[in-house]
Amino acid sequence: MATGANEGEGSRTAARAYNKGVEAFEKTGQVEKKAREAADALDGPEAEQLRKAEAEGKRHSHGEDPALKPGAAQVRSKA
């Protein structure tokens, strides 16, 4: 982990830790199973709670990243 230095937005240490966790999960072979469980949850008894949580998360969002839309031009900062 970081040595206490503030890396600011876009922390490389956090990104590496996240990516390592994703890779470890992929290697468990449970991706498809967990995806099915998540889809089933949307039709189950917790569906309303999940939709409320999604709506709350979206309330705090700054919107979709335009670069993720199909055909969107990649915008690069001049930093």
C-alpha cells in the first residue's frame, strides 16, 4: 500500500489493489455464477431494496462518462 503520501485523484496504489482483486476473483471461476445470482436478486424479494440503492447512487453521480458511449471521441487533457 501507499507509504502515507496522498496520491490524489486517480490513486495508482488503489487502482493496482482493485485490479489485483478483480484478477483474483476472475481466477476463482465464480464470475458467471455471481452474475446469475445478481440477476436473480433483481427478480427476488430484495429487488425493491436494490433499486432504491441504485437510485440513491445515481443521485450522487455526475452522470455517465461521455467517453464510454459508442462512437464518442476520446478527449485527452493537455496536462
